[in-house]
Amino acid sequence: MKKKILILSGGISKERLISLDTGFQVAKELKKNGYKVKIVEPDNSLKKIIKEFRPKVIFNALHGQFGEDGYIQTILENFGIPYTHSGVIASSIAMDKEISKKLFIKHKINTPKYFTYSFDLKKSYLLKKIEKKLKFPVVIKPLNEGSSVNVYICNKKNIFKILNTLKNYKKIMIEEFIGGREIQVAIMGNRKLGAIELKPKRKFYDYQAKYNSNAKTEHVIPVNLEKEKLNQITNMAYKAHKVIGCSGVTRSDFKYFKNKFYLLEINTQPGMTKLSLVPEIAAYKGIGFKDLIEWILKDATKKK
Ligand SMILES: Nc1ncnc2c1ncn2[C@@H]1O[C@H](COP(=O)(O)OP(=O)(O)O)[C@@H](O)[C@H]1O
Ligand SMILES: [Mg+2]
């Protein structure tokens, strides 16, 4: 009998479209390889669908809120069917940029200086705090989004205008701006899979630079780094993966400036379209899309 795989994709996060693409690509590959595949949205009908379809593994192709932050993972735990990527706790820690940063700092993984802001300070105090702790420009970002959604580089002139647009978030992160290069590292279970460098033509690696091929971000693999430096960055990603307790494949995003790596975040549900970075790193290491997906499915059956 054909192995049945249920793919969760879409969802309610701001990364819905990316998730639909990941789900579609994974489904296409699995179908090609003889699996029986069903793609569903994670809504109230999920329990009924799982009962009827009885999948062997659930491939979680969701990104962002509700799909990557421990919520859906909690629901999936209750069904008792193996699901891909990280479990409840690791997903919720990794999705929270403040909590994961605290863990990076505790474990001496270098990360940009920051503070969080709850729209509770007078403008003049906020400016003073930035000048004292971080200096301009700064990067402003939500604590729990992805795909560069609502990430802004701000200076003294535009910061309040931008903050005003972010008031729906209870709390946001204000981080020191790190110039230099943009490098991302994939970890696959216990394997330090490798790194890729992104050279955006835009001001930074924003949503357009990530997903709009007209924005022409250049992907560079292998990354031009000395062996020792490459080991250093892959070790940092590996440590972050382990410290947070991640499973399956993760992708850690770094800046590299003046000979120093800065870990921005770790992603527990990295994009899995054929053009995404983890599949590109895997392919460079001789692991094709098919083998990558099969490894992820197999890994799901191990206890998280
Ligand atoms: N402190 C920073 N200094 C410079 N660039 C940053 C900084 N933080 C984020 N960026 C830019 O914004 C992008 C998205 O930020 P990141 O923290 O990875 O959030 P997301 O979860 O949205 O991917 C990064 O890939 C980088 O290009
Ligand atoms: Mg990122």
C-alpha cells in the first residue's frame, strides 16, 4: 500500500503564500515518488480529515504564527501521529526572537545587542536609550514573524513614523544594525549541512529580496570564507539548534561583520520550495530534493 502523507499548508500567518508554495512543492515531489498525498489547511476539519485519511506522517509545511510557534505542534501531539520538524517547546522558543536571544546570550552565541519596546516610553527617552545602548541606525522587528515581515532599518528621522505602523504588536524588538555580509546555515539533525551567502540588491534581505526573483538576490554557494571561519559559523548554528532543542532541519540566519558572526534567529520551519535555501544547501552537498524530503519524513518518526 502507498504510504500516506498529510501536508499542512497555508494557515493564517503573514507567510501564508510561502507556506502554500512549500506545501505544493513537497506534495509534487512526494506524489512523483509514489506517496499518497493530501494537502490541507489547518482548520477545524483537521481532526476529521486525519481520522479518515490516517496518514503515516504529517508534513508540516506551515510558516509563521500558528504553524511554526508551537500551537499546531500541540494539536498534532494530541493526534499521536508523527509530524515533521521541531516539537512544541523548541518551536515556541525559536519563534520568539526575545526568548531565543536570551538563550543565545546565555550560551555565548554572539547576537546583535537589543532591547524590547512596549510603546511605553516617551519619545525622548526612547531616543536616549537607543543612543546609549545601540546607536542609529537600528533594526526594528516583531518578536514572532518571519520572511522579514515588518522588519525595518530605521534612523532617528523615520523611527517614530515606522513605530506608529507597528502598534498592533504589543512588543517589538529594537536591535543594533549590523552591516556586512548575510550568511545562512542549515542543520539537518546532527549534521552541519552547510552555508549559503545572500547578496541582496535591495537595501537588505527583505520580503521582496527573498521571494521576488525580479529583485535578483544573488545566492552564493560555496560561501567564500576560510575553513576556520566556516567551521565557526556552522558550529554556532549547530549549537543554537541543540540549545533550543530543535528537531529535523533548521536554518540559522547570520550577519558577518568585521570578522564576527552575529546570529539573528533560528528558523524551525525553513522554506522548502525548490528555490529555498535549505534545499539549495542540501543539493550542493549532494542531497537532492527527494532525499531531503524523505529524510525529513523519516526524522519525524523519531521521538522529539
Ligand atoms: N540587526 C540587524 N542588522 C542588520 N540587518 C538585519 C538585522 N536584523 C535583521 N536584519 C535584516 O533583516 C532580515 C530579516 O531579519 P530576521 O531577524 O532574520 O527576521 P525574519 O524572521 O523576518 O527573517 C535579515 O535577513 C537581515 O537582512
Ligand atoms: Mg530570517
